[in-house]
Amino acid sequence: MSNYHIKNLEEYFQVYRKSVRNPELFWEEIAEEHFMWRKKWDKVLQWDFSKPEVKWFNGGKLNITENCIDRHLHTRGDKTAILFEPNTPNEGAQHITYKQLHERVCRFANVLKEQGVNKGDRVCIYLPMIPELAISVLACARIGAIHSVVFAGFSAQALATRINDSDCKMVITSDGSYRGAKTIDLKGIVDDALEHCSCVDTVLVAKRIQSDVNMKEGRDHWLQPLLDEAYIDFPPEVMDAEDPLFILYTSGSTGQPKGMVHSTAGYMIYSAYTFKNVFQYKEEDVYWCTADIGWITGHSYIVYGPLANGATTVMFEGVPSYPDFGRFWEIVEKHKITQFYTAPTAIRALAKEGVSHLEKYDLSSLKVLGTVGEPINEEAWHWYDDNVGKKKAPIVDTWWQTETGGIMITPIPFATPTKPTYATLPFPGIQPALMDGNGNEINGNQVDGRLCVKFPWPSMARTIWGNHQRYKDTYFSAFEKMYFTGDGALRDEVGYYRITGRVDDVIIVSGHNLGTAPIEDAINEHPAVAESAIVGFPHDIKGNALYGYVTLKDTGEGRNHDNLRKEINQIITEQIGPIAKLDTIQFTNGLPKTRSGKIMRRILRKIAHKDADNLGDISTLLNPEVVQDIKDNAM
Ligand code: 7RM
């Protein structure tokens, strides 16, 4: 029996048991049989969660692009690797074959080298969903540079913070981007960001919208002429298994974004193995994940996982609503999509528009549907199942994180019976645990607790860039010898997991994880603001929306509240991006605080949820009197 391809429930249980009984043997077989190595590893696994330190396949040598591209050239050279679907339908799709991808990545790798980028250097990629994005990611990996992709919806300030944090020497961007009927001046955003970054000496600019942009002499170069001149081959840099492959930033509950560092071999193996099984990918399939490569879902399940399996992966530049809400389904029909992977927020937005958009298209090619990013509510799950999958395409509700690198809890389609709102069972190699408030593991079924992982898996992040202590504090300190996910979960009577949501101060808005602290920091920069606190409240489409409680300084008291609201959202837009704007801003006389001075978010959350009648005991507060006032003026 092959452990690599799980086809039914019995096989799943067998493979799962083996992966827990002897993890090293289990992963070693997969690594050996399904990947290309330049040198075999010395040791499969070395780990110590108390440091924390985790090394997989240490001593092994490889290049991930050789696994994702070169090794397919003989058997799949003319197969489409990347199928690019542009923002505007009549621009027409582009099919990039494995051979063409090889050439384009090699040319790009040569350009990077000529521009002085070397193994281990950090390169920031700030691009829309155009082929250059995937190609530049792969070109970095080919030369051993560490890519840091920043989602091209982030503001100049957010971009600058990320560039500086990992000391990037190059930025790859484009003149601009299309987003539905709008264009965005990406190069202008990069120019603003670079006012605050001294580490960057080169900017490569792809042409996408043919806009007029400023090119700074000596720093900025148009990409295409450099590519045209570059040689079409580039021997892959031989990397150590544990060399960092990329950094990807994720928001934390406090302060700076965290630059999660992913390694080469473990990440490759886990993203490839999960891709194969979670989507039951077959050679002729056309797989589409609607995420942006700026998020981990795009890294693992648009680029690396699919390409490592020789798959055809769709890259969509546009949005679900342009030219109309039928766009996704038009693409499914046109390219005969077999696996479709999206987020609950998109499903809810589409469901709201009704089924008429779906009925125009033939969706019969779909075999597997996926969801990721936040808990999916029952209504959205059924809408997806009934109208998109027509009850014939199983839904894989995949729970995982930027930090985990790959899917952790998920059904295996056609093997695991699905259950609405449940991510179901751990993937082979993953050992989840539910923990109680006293730090003890909760055994048995029909229980709920904080979700942890007991044993290392190959694609776990190895550290936070430049701050190993923070990595330890955030993930390995809440529970002894456990990785703590920050999520709560319950386990039902058969052992299925349902993820209930974050237990920390991260709020997921339209599938984007937003830390409350950086938003509060932004609000507090307004000269009239004394203090603020943000909580999430349920929203039909976005899942959660943001509710801000803001107290003003004396100087702000006389100001027009609507103007203040606009100014506050303006600051948030500048510092973080429009995604973090507040839906509701309530001005208050104070914020409820504990005696140690901590804001009692639990109370604020209840008020925002319109559930202010049972706030529990508030007598221990430092300032119980403000609660009544906040309740009376709730919006
Ligand atoms: C892949 C990704 C991670 C957080 C995670 C959860 C939430 C993700 C699900 C989910 C319920 C799911 N990475 N989350 N998937 N919650 N069911 N299937 O989203 O780093 O951006 O977010 O997202 O809270 O901790 S992420």
C-alpha cells in the first residue's frame, strides 16, 4: 500500500496510525519515494519543543524548484503548469507549460543574480496575481534567496514595516494592478514605503496596467528588458533541508507582525503530500485555489503543493464580483475546474447574490470543493454543497495556519464522511490535543478546549524572523511541550474536530487575520484620541466586522463625531489597509478595566454582540460605572 495516496477511510486510519506510531519512518518513506534530493539527510527528525527547535531531514540537500519544475520536464513538459486567468475575461487566459515555466523562472533567477541577490538574501515581492508573482517566488527559491511576499492590498506603512523587519535588499513590484473595474497604483505605494526603508537598493517593476510611474534612477528597473536579455537556464542552487525558503508575515495579537520562517524540505514535503490527498489530485485535473499568493494558502496551495505534484494550477487575477457575480462560475465552466478551493467569506458573498449566477454555467466538472480561512457557518456550508457541488462534490473544510505551513485537520474527500462546520480528522502526521485552562490535556470525546499540537510535523514554521523568543512565547509557552494554535476547538462523539475560532486578540475579517493591537495603535495616533479598544461582531458577509470603542482627550470633546470617525478610518487605511477599517465607532467616557489596568474585552465584545444583559460580575472592575454608560450609548 502506498502511504502517499490515501483512497479510502480504512487506508486513512492505517496511514494515520503508522504516522503516529513511527513518525520518522513514515515521513522518511514519503521523502525518499516522492522527491528529488541532491544528497540524502543524516537524520529524519530532531526536536525539542522547550527551546523550541525542530529540524526535519537535517543534512539533506535539494532545491525545491527542481522538485516543482525540472523533474516534470520529461513527462509533463508541455502540460500547463500555471493557467493564468486575468481580471478582465476578454483579455484571455494564458497557459504556461512546465517547459515555459522553467525558462521563465531561470531567466528571472539570472536577473536576480545580476542585480546582486545572493543565497540567503531577502527579497520582498509586492505584486498582484499575475504570472510574474509565481515566477518571482520560484526564481528566489531557485537561487536560494528568501522570499517575503507581501499581499498587494497592504498600505505603504505596512509594507515598509515588513521590508525593514527582514531587511530586504530588493522589492519586486508592478506599475499597478487591476482590481475589478479599478486600478491601484502599486508602484506609488512602493515609493512611499521606500521613503522609510534604507535596506532596499533595487526595485524591479513589471508592467501590468501601462500607467505612468516614477522610476528612480539607479534604483528602479523595468523587469521585462532584463528578462529578455537573461539566459534561459540557471542551475538550481543546492540548499540544505533546513535553509529558510520564505518569510511570510502574519498579524499577532500584539505589536509588530510576525515574520514566520518556513524551511525548505519539510515545507515542500508537507505541502505536496497534503495537496495530493486533500484534493485527490489526478493527472488530468485543473485545480483552482482562489486565494492570493500573498497569503499562506497561495504559497502552499497555488504554488508549491500543486507544482510539486506536476499539477495544473489556476492563478486568478480578479475578484468574484467582476464583471458580475457569475465570474467564478464562468471560470469553472471555461477551464473545467475539477477542484475549487475558496474561503467562507467568498461563499457568503456569492450566496447573497442568489443562484441565478450559478445556473448560467455548467459546473459538472467539479469533483472536490474546499474551504479555508475561518469557521464556515452551517448555512454557507449547505449553500456551497447544494448549489456549487450539487451534493456530489465533497467539501473539504481545511483547518490550518500560516504557522503550520500546510493543512492540519481536514476530511480526505471520498474517504472521510463530511459533517457541516467540522474540519473532521487530523491529517496523517498531525497529533492534535485539546487543553483545559489548567494546562491539562482533555481526553475523550464530546469535549472542547484550546487546540494544541503535541508532535512536530514537517512544515511547521521554525521561528519568527529575528525574534526566536517571541516564537517561543507565542506558540510554546501557554502549554508545556505543546504547540498552541490560538484557536479553540471541540471534538464530537466520533472524534471529529470543529474549530470554534480564535481565543486570542486576532479577529478574522473577510478571511484576513487582523490583530487588534496594531489597529488600536493606529487609532491612538489620532491627536484627539486618548484610548481605544477593538472587538469583532458578527457580520453577514465578512464573518466579523470591527467595532471600536474610543475615548477622546479633552481637546477632542467638542469635535464633530462623524468627522472624527472618518479621520480614524483614514489613519487605519494608511497604516494597515482598508480591510482594517471599523464598521462601528462608539465614543465612550472610558473603557472597562481590571484592577491591573487591562481592558476587559469580554464586556466590550458582549455589548458589540448586543448581548449586554448578562455581563456577569463586573464589580471587580476598576471603573464599573463606565459600563452602564457604554451600554446606554451602544450602536
Ligand atoms: C490558512 C489560513 C489562521 C487562522 C486559524 C483559524 C482560522 C483557518 C479554518 C479556520 C476554522 C477552518 N492561515 N482558520 N482555516 N477556522 N475552520 N477551516 O487561513 O494564518 O491566515 O489564519 O484562520 O483561526 O488559526 S492564517
